[in-house]
Amino acid sequence: MLTGLESQILRIISENDGISRQQIAQKLKISKPIVSSVVSELINKKLVVESGTVMIQSGRPRVKLSFVRDSWYCVGLEIDENFLEIVISDLLGNILDSLEENISVRTDFGEIVEFSCKKIHEILSKNSISLNKLLGVGIGIAGMVDPKTGKVRTAPAFEVKDLDVASMFSQKLNTSTFVMNRVKAVAFTEYRIGVAKGLESAVFIFFDSGLGAALLLDGRIHTGYFGKAGELGWMVTDFSDSDQEIIQKMNFGHLARKISGHLLNEISKKSKTNIEEIFTQKQGLLEEFLEKGLKHLAAAVANMLLVFDPQAIIFKGRLGQRYFDRIMETVLPELRKLLPEQFYENLDIRKGKVEKFDVALGAAFMVRQKVMNM
């Protein structure tokens, strides 16, 4: 849809409302006539408008440029084993409308696709948005996604393998569809509008029902060559599990068996308590269990620090954000035990900012990047 220079200039305009052609030329160190030619194309495509003038000390007034954020719309979905979330956003990520639906009774993935497409049509119709104003649909899913083919390699919650989810949606909606791992979608949202905005590198720790990670490297979300980057739940922090145990629990990684929402749910059922009580216990077996698990998580964070040397580590997920302070009570002192000072002297650990619809919104941002390269 856009050339490389068009994408670059459009992004500058979207981030600097009222900027002039001359100022863009200075930023990019290219001639003003080249900028003017590109801006004319963007105006023709209804992505940019002239929004007034600004007086300068000498010469003609400069014409201000603004990004047309509602020239196109994006739909973002989170598909979880228990629920579906959908958002419609403009090109700046402002949510126009959203919905949440329980899908726990639906076990067949084809049925989930049918139901999701029906809800997408409903929310578009409700907001008087036609399909030809849709830039595309993005989907965040709990599974491993091949970055080259877009196929879902594995999604244990849905018991599917090598499924072309994007094509299933595209055929029904007749629009471009893209799929990504939900942890990477969450990272996308924090990078665009959350606590990672402006960073060049970050590690995102996703502590929810499972345990995952995403990497921001050189200002881009890193998927890994085969789409396997960030599988934190499988990180090995000890060798106490036998090979047989590992084989029997292939869908539940080494570290996730030490600390994860799924594990805590199992513990809460056995102990006839709840996760809130596990995180707030100050003594007893539950507190000891949590403390041990968080020390394993600290070891994983230490490994991330050593390998990636990020500007910040950001905790995401329902448990990661809700119980951030409690998690830090164990993780920070443990990091200082595990590593010499030079490795944590610049340590910056943050709690994620965006909570509601962060997966769905990240999937919508992915559409903008895939189609418009911005």
C-alpha cells in the first residue's frame, strides 16, 4: 500500500501533529521537493491533510500537516480458550468499540472462527463501518506462530497444530488477516502506547495462566527465525525433573511448572484457597511455595538480562501486573544475589500500563505495521 519513504514520512506526521514539509525534510535529511512529492501522494490517499498554517520570522507561512487517523480502521482479536475479545481501532490505536464474549463451550476451532466472524460483522455494522474501510484483521492467540507462513504451529489450548488461521478468517471476511502470538501482541501495545513507548529494547515477561516472554530489539518486536523466541515457560532453571516427567507434560514447560497461573490455580484448588490468598500469605506452606517459584522466575529474568541487556524489563499479564509489587519483593533481592552489580546497575523493571484489551489492540497495531509498515 505504501512505499518505504511514504511509510517513514507518514509515521513522522502521525507522531508530530502539525509538522511542516520543511521540518520533515530536516528530520530525514532529504530535500523538501522530495518530501512535498511524497506528502502529495499521502494526501491523495487520504492519509494526510493540511491542517492550517504557522507563521515564521521570515518567508511564507509553513503549512501544517496532520495524520487522518480514521482513514482506515483495524480490527483486533484475542482468542483465548475461555473468551473472545474484539476491538475496532483507528490508525492511532484509539478504540472505537469493543466486545467480550465467552467461548468456553466451543471446542472446535472452525466453530470459533464462525462465531468470531459473526461478531466482527456485528461490531462493524453497529459502528457503520464497511469492510472496504477495514485495513485488516489481527489475531492474538495463545500459540506458536510461524512468522513466515503465519500458520499456528501449535496451540495446546485448542488442540490444533499447523493450522492456517489467517486464511480461515480471510476467506470469510474477504480482508487481509494476520496472526501473532498473544504475548508478542501485548508487547506491541506497550511499545506503541504503554510503558515501552520510546524504548529501543525491552524484555516483556508475561505472567498469566501460562508464562511467556516477548523481545523488543532495535525498535521491533522480535519473533525469532522460526517463531519460537520468547518461550519463557520452557526455560530450564534446574535439572530436578526427570526425562520421563518432561515427556509426560510436553505442553507444560520447565519453568511454568515452577511458577505460572495454571500451576497456582491447581495449588489453590488443592489447598481450598484462591490465588489472591497465595500472593498475600505472609507465612506458611503457600508462602514458601510462592517464594520458591518466584526465585526460579528471578533466575529466568537474570538469564534474560545477561543475554539481551535490555533498557527495561516489563511485567505483563493479569498476574504480572496485578501482583507486580509482591513479585518484586522476591525477584529484585534474588537478582542481586545471582548477579554481580555491573549486570543490574542499570536495572529498570516496570509494570505494564495497558490492562484491558492489550492483546486485541496489539493485534490491531500489527495490521498497521504489516500493511502500512508503520
